[in-house]
Amino acid sequence: MMKEFKIMTVCGAGVGTSTLLRMNINKAFKELNAPFNVRVEHTSISRARGARCDLIVSFPTFAKELENVGVDVILINNLVDQNEINTKIENYLIEKNLINKKEE
């Protein structure tokens, strides 16, 4: 069983949008009732390269820089679209067999 799932949210300076994204990702995990502990930290694009984490969540603007970071990357188009964030996080977790698909 995984103890902690570590996510880095990444933006240019590692301050504004990555902080908002971090809050929305935390919200998504609460709604998903993930059966493991999630830690979300925000960082800058330059510091993301050496970051040790399970997943990076960022924006299409930084897709090129995040190509070879060695961990999975989810790109979010709209920072304030909680539905997009929830859906992408949920699909990722299902794909990785970390959660089961919700029964309809």
C-alpha cells in the first residue's frame, strides 16, 4: 500500500498559478476519497526538473520543458475548471490502478 502520493504543481515562477492549482488538486483528491495520503507542493519550472515526486501537474505552456522529467505529467488547460482537474486526476489514478472506477 502506498503511504504517500507526492504531486508537484509547476508554473513559471512557482508562486501564483501553481499555488492555485495545488488548492484545486487537493480539492479533487478530497472529492475522489483517494485511499492514500496525498501531498501537493508547488514549484517553479526550473526546480521541477530535479523534483522527486510521483506526478507533476502543470500547463500546456510548460509541456516542452517537462517532457523528460522522468515522472508522469498531467497538463491542465483551465486552472479554474475544477471539473477538468477532477476528471484528469481521476482518469490518471484509474489508469495507474490507484483507485477503482466509480460504479455508475
